[in-house]
Amino acid sequence: MTKHRINTANGYIEFTTRGAAEAWRDVHAPGATITAIDMPTPEPERWRVSKDTMLGRVEAAGMIPAAMAAIGSMPEQTQFLWTNFAWFWSDNAQLVAMCNALGLDPAVILARDEFLA
């Protein structure tokens, strides 16, 4: 995201578009310089989801046999981690891919967990 900043005697004012910055400048500060500032993109929000909650949601969707087959087809090390982790991040790429492969909506299965803060 780019912001357009005009320095003034009292500090600065920022606009989201160059056109808005130019319109303001032309009325309030003729000749002032407009500086484009690239703002960092914020990291997407993420949260923890317990394995129990996810499995309850998968069960409610009637997909436990398919989930069991998917887990059984994972490499040994991944199965070990799945078995021993109590929760996962909501943006876990492997779980998002598994949900998609099973025809489950990752936004539903990995939604906020009411039991984890």
C-alpha cells in the first residue's frame, strides 16, 4: 500500500491516492512536495485452533473417514506431528490444503476456537 504525504508547517498529512493529495495540496499548500511512501503490508491475522475443535468440525461435516485416510497417507514424520500436536495455527498451509482436498471449507474448519485465547 502506498500513502502520499504532504509536509506542512504543523507536521504532515497523508492520503491514500495521489489525486487526493494533489487536490488538497493545490488548495491548501500550493507547490508543496508530495512524497510517495510504501507502507509495509500487515501480516494476516492468525490464531490457534485445537485439534479437538478441528476434528469436531470435521465430524460434524461427516468427513472423519476421509480425514483418517488423508492422515494415514501422510509421511511418517507428518503423522507423528499430527498425533502429538494439541493445536495448529489457523493459516497452516498443510491443513488448508487437506481441507480443500477433502472438500471442506478451511475457513470453517480452522475458524476461531472458542476454547483457545
